[in-house]
Amino acid sequence: MFIFGVSANLLYLAAFKYFVFVWQLFSDLKISFGFPGVIWKPEIILPIGISFYTFHNISYLIEVYDKRINPTKNFFTFAIYDLFFPLLLLGPIERPGNLIPQIESKQTITKEKIWNGISLFLWGVFIKSTIADPFSRYVEIHAPSFESLEPGILWIVAPVIAFQVYADFFGYSLCAMGLAEMMGFQLMNNFKRPFFSSNPSEFWSKWHISLSTWLRDYVYIKLGGNRHGFLRENTNLMVVWFLAGIWHGAGYGFVIWGIYLGLCLVLYRCLKHYGLVKENIGFISLFGVFFTFYSFSMGLLLFRIQSPFETKLILQNLSSFPNLSSIPLMILWTALPLILFDFWQEKKDTDRPNFFISTKPYSFLFIFFFLFLWFSLFSPFGKQDFFYFQF
């Protein structure tokens, strides 16, 4: 029954999310061998949040099978866990051992939880609308496609995309956490200042934490983890990151992105294994932060690839140096509140985003009045979908 349940969920996900890509791959292979391509192409509309509630289902099945939790006897409890509305569209991917006990127990809504929830929700809306949206428009204007780019512009566009994706996805996660906390629930934290990470291993312990820990616990460890030697360990990592790539979407860019990130992580682990890198040493650590951020940023360019040919266009563009006058100082200025907030949280070493104002409503009002003024000055006041809606 366990194998049937997991297989059914994976087949359901594959049918909706990957069938069209496999069909296109088959057509491209026919063309490469000199045969005419497939003329008809199926169109499939993805159900809302399919990746997230499919992973919820698999988490529940594995946790029950491994006897980490007892199966719930109430269908509505499971339905609420599976389709918990604050996190339905973009996550975080909650674990049944955290969320189901909260659903089954009586939740107490306190003034502190309401203040915390409101502050997280408003901060999430702010960084989405005032940071992610302007950055998204900058990318649309300066890199609409890879075929007509200013030489070297991708050196500038890549970090802009990184901040766009971070502000966008972090903003949604904060909104989900805030809504849940106002109802008395506590969701897991999905981001922990990832851009302060000094190496890829640290970065992926702080970025999209719910997905990276899901893959670690249910794929990497199940494959053997690091228990069968260094070579097997790195092979398992490559399998995990290949799956992470295709989880994000069915396309050439996502496959290449997953392989690229896997290679970055394996390279770092090899350098560390043979004593060629040292951590937490002044300048080396600072260089590690810069290099980790830029390697991640370059990887995000692969999200936009529509065909393998465009990989060559990216490399050609990066072979040139950018015009320094193209650096978007005004656009970067809009990211200052997020940078300052993350720096403050890093100094406080918080496990979850926290304004520390749950019992100080006047501080709350002052901070968000300032953010409202910032929003009025810098927000593009246009509708921009969340970046991760496409996944």
C-alpha cells in the first residue's frame, strides 16, 4: 500500500507536470536524427499547488511507514494538513509531524501571536511589492531574451534576478507564516539569511529550507547518504540535485540548473575533503560569501533557458565585461530595507524572522509607517505574479 501510494502521487505529478516536456523531448530527438518533428503538442493546465501538496502526501506516507507519526483517523485533519491554505501555492512544504499535531490540538490566539503574524505578513507584502517587482521589471527590460543582449550585461542581471527571486519567495513565505500565526499555527521557517552564506553547503541549509530538508530526509538519506564512502555520497548528491531541478519544472533549463548546482556542491565538498578550503577565516570567509552568492545568481540564469542552444548564448555574453554605467544603482537602492533586515537578524542570530515588536505596538506602527513611505516612493504599482507560481 505504501509503494502504491507514493507511486500514485508521483504518477499524478508526472502526468500534469512532465508529460508535455517528454513529448517535446521526443520531438526534438526526431528532428536531431533528420525526421520531421511532432506537429501536435498537448496542452495541460497544472492544478494549483500540485508540487506542494503532492510532496505533502508523500511526506505523510513516508512518516507513517517509518512509524515516526501515527496515521490520523480523521479525514478532515488530513485534508487540512494537505491543503492548509496559507501555504498551498508556494509552501513551505510542511512536515506532518509539525502541522498535524497543531491541527488536532486547540489553538490559542494571543495578542503576541497576532502582532507577530501581522508584522510578518506586512513585511512579506512589502518586500514582494517594493523589491521583487521592480527587480522583475528591470530583468524584463534588460534581458527579455538571450538573443539580443548588451555584452556582459548578464554579470549585472544575474544578481538582480537573485534578489528578485529571494524577495519574491521569501515574501510569500513570510505572508504564509504570518497568516498561520494569526490563527495560532506556527509554520517552519523557509529562509535564514542565505546571502550571508560563505559556501554552497551552508547556502542550501538556509535557502528554501523546507525543500532542501525534504530532499535530504526522503531522497538523500534513503539513497544511503554519506554512509557508503565519499564517491557514493557525491553520487547521491548529484541524484538529489537532478531531482531538485526537474521538481522546479519540466524544461531544459531546470535540468541544467539542477546539474549545475549539484556540481557546485560536489566541487566544494571535494575541495573541503582534501583540505583545499578553510572556513570562517576573515577575508576567505568574505570571499566565500561573494563567490557563493554569484555562483547561485549565475545558476538562476539557467531558469530562463528554453533550449540547449541558449546555454551557449549565456556563456558568450559572460565572456565580455559589462559597462559599469549599466549597474542599476536606483534599483539596488530599493533592496536596502531587505539587506538591513537580514543583517539585523544575522546579528541577533534569530532562528525565525522576528521584529521583536509583539508587545510594542507603537514601535510596530512607526516601523510600518516608514515602510509605507518607502513603498510609496519605490513600488512600481503594477501586478506581478509570484515567481514561484510557475512551479
